[in-house]
Amino acid sequence: MALSRRTFSALAGSAALGFALGGSGGPGAPSAYAAHSVPTGPAPAPPRADGERHTIGYDQYSLLVDGRRLVVWSGEMHPFRLPSPSLWRDVLQKMRAHGFNAVSIYVSWNYHSPAPGKYDFSGVRDLDLFLRMAAETGLYVILRPGPYINAEIDGGGFPGWLTVTKGTARTADPTYLSYADEWLTQVNRIARRHLFTQGKGTILLYQIENEYDSHVGEATGRDYMSHLYKKVREDGIDVPLFHNDKGRNGHWVPGSFDTGGDKDGWLYGFDGYPSPTQTPPDWGHFGSGGLTGGATASPHTPGFVPEFGGGWFDPWGGAWFDGKGYAESRRTRDAAYERRFYLTNLANGLTLHNVYMTFGGTSWGWLPAPVVYTSYDYGAAIDEGRNVTDKIAPMHQLGHLFQRVPDFARLDRAAEVKAKGLKVYHLANPDTGTHVYVARNDGAAPVTTDLPTNAGKLRITVPAHDARMLTTGLPLGKRTLKHSTAQPMLCLTSGRKDIAVFTGRLGDMADLVLKCQEEPSVMRLDPEAGWAYDSNELHVNAPLGQGGLTRVLVDKGDSDTPLLLLFADDATAVRIFPYDTPSGTLLVYGPALLRHAELRGSEVHLTGDVTETTSLEVWGPRGIASLVWNGRKVPTRVTMSGSLMTTGLLPSVPEVRLPELGGWRMRTENPEAGPSFDDSSWKVAGKKSSCSITPVPKDQPVLFADDYGFHYGDVWYRGTFTGSLGIEEVSLAYSTGTQGLLMAWLDGEPLGTHRMPVPDKNTTVRKGTWDATAVFPVAERLRSPGRHVLSVLVRRMQHDQDGKALDTHKAARGLTAALFKGASPKVTWRIQGEAAPDPVRGPQNNGGLYGERRGWHLPGFPDRGWEKATFPRAERRQGVTWYRTTFRLSVPADIDASVGLTLEDDPYRAYRAQIFLNGWNMGQYINNVGPQHTFVLPNGILRTRGANTLALAVLSEFTTESGPGNVSLTLLGRATGGTPVAPVPSPGR
């Protein structure tokens, strides 16, 4: 349907203004509904499902929500990478508390669709629940349902069953479009119940496709994008739509494809993952311009980065981070990286900014694409164990700044400024007169220099590979900042007081000057601060971080409204939390996290987390008299700054003790290797043709696992033939994702194991499909007349992501051909993979191992007859061995403990293990490849107060002795507080 002007109007005063939601005449043409000038003013209130209609517009500066400028500061998380819905709320609350006003999520087709026409949005797949949680948390949602998403997930999000369908994916092929439409119908049925425009939820923006840089100049590409656009509109989605351009190509700018007459609903966005070794790029005001210049590709829409690097993913073997894993990703893309790169984006006019990832999570089961292992920690600000890291500081400071200080939503490039040793960006707000300076140091040594500003020279120091932002002329409530060497973090009014927070690095000296025509009354509330009044200026200085928060109260003079100045270093700033309530705005200082706040008469009720001993301080409306923390009233006093402060300290989080793992039982499996195994119920692999892009070898049947309905995990083959007298060698060609593996037996005797090589950093790290031929000699003792069985186990890994839209997700997985040297027996093949999808855990939970098909991974399986075992263990065999144990945890209910499972062994030993916790496949460990050794066990699946079943399915390669070695529980983090966690169903037998 075409969008009405009413739907996308924005109100400024009493005038209804029709704002462009995408120009119709190409990147250089103005919109038919050009926006009137919208002045700088307060940002919209935090979003919620309020039942009211809302408008979403834009101009070249920013989005306009109900006529107010909105800077979108968004963080990416994926619900499918955290299969415990209670913990979604935990991460969302951490994001909101630390400055984010939006969450961006992919919705993965393969996660919800086990078969054509079948869709599951229940349990851990409850999209409706996630969207409700986001609204309750006060976050906008950027919804990204594809149908293609990439995301380092199996098949780029395409379901396994799509690999065996006709039609070319990511084109206008009608067969593919029929399936894509079916998927979008399912998603949009839920999404339209949560549209912010309708007051039903907080969905603000909606992405179609992802990083689509193929078929751009072709009719099939344009028709594809047009079809998706019209389909989404027909489904009732009336928020702005956009695409995420892979890099800066100017692909899919407004006007580049037919939108069915709807000229006002399309935004241009692009992504970027610059290396920390690079100079931060200019993709806007200060860039080269044109279609490949980033935001300049679409000058009439706001600068939009749907993905900007919050870390980077790691491949099998850890080549990109020298085997050090995500800790190295976090170290190289640290807080200084974020300041340097994100502030450059701000200077370039990018006001829609999404950090990918903010919480990475876990690609559990068979979710990961070939390019990554189980952990998707990403080096993100919130790690895989849900712990907030030091990287959160710049995001916290900038996010709250953009929400609380409206000047940053409308900045123009201003006069050039130079400072020795620094790259300086100068911008100004045309309405308020605020000037913004970003001073960036791209060198390897700190730079101390004078920065020329419109308010005079400022002496500043910028550390190596870092950046600082400074402002002049910034309104601070009823007063005006002349200049400051510390960065503003927020300014708000609480009660009858204006409060401004300024931040910087530990040990920095904050020098701040306020314009004051009349001498104010100044009270130094902490001894670290100093002040002086001279020539109509109030000079305040404070060393950041000494003694925690430094407070200075400014009263009288030019205004009867007091101004409280707060100075904080990074570690202190992340413990400062603003929170809007219907009764007024609160500012809370002290805890590790503020989750929720409300006023009940004179009582302030707060919930949150504490990780170390701390006081608690709250500024709020007049009349607040008592404080309740996590349901318990705490003694307080009123401070000279007007805050309520606890008279004592909140205690640190208690120790959490984890049990040692023991009581292991073991059982070998792979009876499929034996000649007498009954495979009569297996599927006959006799097809002659396939939809795969992998050619079927001449004179061979189709052996590709997907063609027989087996899309995830391990697959078994049994080839029966008569006579082996002349056979000297067996050659088995197979195709897998990264780190695929093949094991073969003849009449139960091991022939050997073959696995794909570890990816190389420079050539194969992104390779999605690996092909090889394993050649095994046949010993003379195995050559005889009569019936013989060739048994083959293939760990197929995952499907290629199809990033280039070449149908590479359809590349074969499993055996592709079997050839014999010395004879040409006629082989009848049967194949077996995973059983029917687990109704609770979904299709990606299980593969085709015998133990999986028999439920050996499930809680409640009777394993008392299994052999007892102890770790570390050393054995040499080819095949699969299962180990099971149970353990109990008794973590107090008010403690949020994040727990992982750690496996360690001699790195020479060649084996791998699937890890099952209470029946949930939490990932794959490959001992001699790595780099991952610790696997997060999410609460809800993990019973932190009760019994748990742990199972390991170990594949041993026979080439070396195999473990497991040391297997232990690891405490990844703990806090007093947390969110209530409901158990995730773990049905057993």
C-alpha cells in the first residue's frame, strides 16, 4: 500500500509538516515533500506502547519523531543467540541503562522454520515476547528480518530446506519469492502488532534484505528489492524501511528501485567495520562525497550506519586474533577505538548509529555459519557471559549525551580548525550556537597542544590512538557553558535543579568555564574541586576519578535555578544513570547497574545490580524522603547537593562456589560402522538430480545430505556392495563447511579419518565451502568375496552464507562421490541424519549421531548401566564416545551468576566434543584447533538452583590419543540483583 502523508507527518508547533522518508528522484533530487526546518529542541520521551499514534519523519540531519529530533544510538543483539528469554530482559536493561535508546535485531528464517510452511514463534523463538520486553524497557526496535540476514549464521539465515528448492535465492525468481513471502508474512503478522506509529510497540525502523551488493545493476535485483518493499507495505508495516549497503557503494539509495508510488518511506544506510590499524574514515560531512562517500550518497536522508563495528568475529583456529580469541578482539577494538571511530562518525553527521555487536552471545547448536565457531562474543561491550566490560564507557557517555543534550541532533560543518598533531573536526548547531570539536590523535604517542575554539584556545592532551570531544556555548539548563576540557555526558533537570555531568579519562584535569554576568554562589561539595570567579566567568576545575564523583553546586547569579556540576572519569561515569519517571527525572549514582526506578509518594524504589561495595545516591523531585533498593529500605541522609545518599554501604556480591564435576559415565557408540547394523529404516540415497549448485558426479547417485532432508549436524552413510577382492583404495569425496570431518569404516574396521584444514588468515578464513577427497588404502585382510558395508560419518558443519547471492548456501554437504581403485563394485547407499526437529529446542539442536537419535543427550536418560569414567582420559579409537554426569548448583536467588564450561587438554590431541546441557546443544569444542575453550551456559537452561545434566559427545580421530582432559565449571561473572529467570523447558525422555 502507498503511505499517506498523515502516516509520515511530523508536528512542529501546530503546523503539520510532511517530511521526506526517502527522496524519489535519486540521490541528488529533493523530495517531493521536503521537510520544513525543525529547530533544536528536547528529544522525544522514551518510547513505549502507549496506545497513541506517532509520526516518524526525517530531514538530512536526523529522524523526527512527533516533530522532535531523535539521535538513534542503537545496539545490536540477537535473541536467537541467547536461548533463555528471561535473559533478553537482562541484556535490554543493561543496554538502556548504559545509554542506548534502541536495539537492533535480526530475525533468522532458519531459526523459526524447520520445514516449508512450518513456523515456530514459541518458547525461545517468541518474537512477540522480545518486542514486548523492548517496549517495557523503553527501547526503540530496529527490526531486520531479511529474508537474508548473513549474521555469521548458517546459510545466512536461510532455512536448511531452502537448499533443495528450485529457484535462485536473492533474486526475483518467483519460486524463491513465494517462499520469501511466506516468511515475511509470518514475521510481519507479529511485527505490525508492535509498530511505534500505531502506539502498539516500539518498532521504529524495518530493514529489507541485507548487504545486497549483487544484481544491483540488473533487473532481477531491482525487481527483487521492489517486491520486498511492496510486500512489507502490503503487510501493514508503516514505519520507514531501509537497506544496509555492504560498504559504501551507493547501492539502493532512494529512487533506485520501484516502490509502487510510495516516495516517502525509504532510508539509505551503509555499514562499516574499519580495522583499528586504519585511520578512522570520513563518511559524511568531511568525506569525499558522492555515491561511494557514505552518507553523501543520499544527502536528503540522515546519516545512517545500520552496522558499525563494535568488535569483530573470530574464525576457527583464531587466525584473526593470533589464537587469543575474543579477548584480543576486545583489546584491539577497545574504548579508545570507540571514541576515535564513533566520534568521527558523529563529526560526519551520522545520527543513526547501530553498534554491531553490543551483545554478541552464542551461536549454539548448529547455528553458526562456517566462518565462526560457537562463541559469538565478538569482543562486544557486553560479553558473552552478559558482563559489562570497560568498552561500555564511551557508549554510555555518548548515548546519554545524545538523549539528554539536543544540540547534537543538528550539526553543520563549521570553519576549519587546526591543532598540531591532531585531526580536528569542527561543527556547530545553527539554532543554539553550540560548537563541537572532535580532536583525534592517530599517532602512537600522546599529543598535548592548544586547540583553537570560538571561545579561545584550550590546552588539551589526547592519548595515542584516541579522541576527545569538547564543546563551547552549550546550554546547561538555565546557564551556558563557555568551554570545557571535559566532555559533556548529560544535562537534565531533576526537581528544581539542573544537573550536568562531565567526563574524561582517569587523572585528567577538567577545566570548565561558565558564562556568568553576575557572580554566583558556589559550593565545593568534594575537596578535589576548585573554583574562581573572574571577569563574568566562573572557572571550575576537578581532577577526574580522584575520590570518585566530584560535585560542585552553582546557585544564584544569573539564575535562581541551581546547577549541579558532576565530574567523573570513565569508571565513575558508568555508574551514573538517568531515569525518567511520570513524576520527574531521577539521577542515580553508585550501583553497577540501574534496571528500574519509580516514585511511590516520597519513596524512591530502585532495582539494579551491585558487584562491589558502594554507596547509593539519588537526585530527584522535591519531596523524596526515603530509598528502597531491590525491595529493601535503606537508611539515607540528605546531602548538601540535595540528593538522598545511603548512610552505609551496599555490600559487595558474595562469593559463588561451583562444584567440581565428577561421577562421569561413558559409552561408546557408532554401531552404524558394523556390518550387521540394521539400516533398513534409513533413506535410500538413489536420487539422480539435485537443486544443489554442486554438480552430481558422473555415474554417481546424489549423496548430498540436504537432498534427503538432513540439514544440520552429522550424517551417516552405509554403502553395501558385494565382493572386495580387487579393491586397493577407497576414495571418498566430500563437501562441508569449515572444519568438516569424515570417518570411514569397512565392515566395522576403521579405514581412517580426514578433516578439512584450519583456515588460513590471508586466503581461506572466509571460505564457506570446503571440498576434499579422502583416500584410504584397503588392507588385504578386508578383501574378500561376499557382502561388505562401507560406513561413513561426515561432520558436515554448516551451509555457506551466500553473501554474493550466488546460491552458495545450496553447495553440497556430506559425501559427494565414492570411487574404488582396483575394482568397480555396484554400491547401494543409505543415509541417516538428524531425527525430527526437537519441538522445544528446534531444528538446529541435534545432528545425526546415534546417541542423539536415541536421546543420550537428554536429561533423564537412564545411564546407570554405562561404564564409570574419570577425567583426564586418554584413549585411542576412531568414532564417538559419550560421557554424562549430573551436578547441582545452589546459587542464592538474589545473585546473578554467569557460569561457563571449560575444557582443556594437550593441544596435540585430535578430538572434538558436542556439549549438551540439559539436552541443549551449547556448542562444539575442537581441542586441537580452538581457540574456544570456555562455553557459556545461559541461566534458565542452566539450573542455578537445582540439578543439571551434562553430556559430551566426543569424536576421536584415532590419529592421537584423545580426551576429554580437564572439564570444569567456570564462574564468568556475578552480581547481586539480576532479573528473575524462568527455567527454559528441558524435556527429557
